Amino acid sequence: MDFERSLELLWRDRGEARQPARGRKPKLTLGQVIATAVALADGAGEATVSMSRIAEELGVGTMTLYTYVPGKTELLDLMVDAVLAERDLPGPGDPRPDGWREQVRLYAERTLAAFRAHPWLRSTSMVRPVLGPGLMAGQEYLIAAVSDIGLTPRKAAAAANSIEIYVQANATLFAETVQVEQQTGQSTDAWWGQRWVFWEKYFDVERHPAMTRMWESGGYEVETCEAADETFTFGLERMLDGIEGLLAR
């Protein structure tokens, strides 16, 4: 893969991206190609996206697409960055929520929403991320939220990275839940309901006393989706409490 070609397309507003051959009126725009690919992935998963399927949806020949994007690898990069850009986080100089904690909460909320709307995002790597404007806008926003609250530069960078990793991990779990429910046609609560026999016949209360106490005291009396939201919010708030406590010290 020519990664510079991918970067050229991602940052096409700063350079010359691939254009259709001269002398012909373009049938499409690169934005249309990306939007069609995203819609296909949303409906049936990223693995079902192919250049031929996209061409069919757009009513053009497959080879026409290669005048806009070199191949599926580069197209996936464009798809990932396009949906990350949907978070539409405030940029430099734009109005923001009051307080750094509220700014972090906005980042978390919109990132989770992006993964829930596009569950195939869970298969993308954030270890070697797509270095496009959608990703970078999110990182710029998050760093700006914590960079002027009293932390040293290295601790501020660590705080931003920790928050990003926490949000990303949970967003991936939420996306997986959506994907599994779409693929099976069965909700997570229904799946657990079918396995009630495990708790009745196989669960040993003497070997799991802490879990039993938690169950009997009402700790698990909530549906799985609500429990996931509560768990995420609890963890994020405790992380922010920890940063705030560091500032106080």
C-alpha cells in the first residue's frame, strides 16, 4: 500500500487528490463513493464492501471507481475518517461546553454515538490509526480540553491518551454488541434469558459468594444496555475525578 496516496486522499482539501481522466465530465464525486461505501458497511458490515458492489449501487462500471480511489484499502481509510468526522467536535475558536469535564463528556458521547451508528468501526485499528482530519480533529479537541487545567505537558498528554483509550475500548464493545444483535436478530437480554438454566442448574453460590451477594442485593437488576451505559459513565467519571484530585494535590 502507498500510504502517501491514502494521506493525499484523506487530506484532499490540502492537495491534489485523484481526479477522473481529463476530457470527461465526472460522473461522481469522491464524497459519493465514500458515502455509498459507508452505507453498505452500515447495513451489512465492512467485509461485504467491495468496489464492484459500490459500483453497482452507484450505477457505474467498477473500473470507474478506480479513477477516484486506488483500491479498497484506501477506501476503508476514507470511510473510517469520514465517520469519525461526523462527531463534529468544536474546533479551535469554536464555542465549547463550559469546563474541561463537560468537554471530555462531549467527546465521549459523540465517539460512542459514532461507533453505535457505524458498528463496523470496531474492526479498525487505533494502534496504527488512519491519520485523517476526522481522527486528528478529535485528538486536537481532547488535548485542548486538558492542556490548560494545570497539568504538566507530559501529564496532560497522558490524561488525553488515557481518556481516548478508555472511550475507544468501550465504544468498541458497544459496537460489537450492535453488530452481534444485527447478525443474530437477537438482543443481548434475550440471549441471557435463554441461558437462565445456567444460573438455576450450574451456578455454585458457595464458590461465588461475592457474586451471589451482589445479585441478592439488587446489583444486577438492570438490563444489559443500561448496565453498559452505567458502567461506562461510572468509569469515565472516576477517571476524571482522579485527574481532578491530581490537580488539587
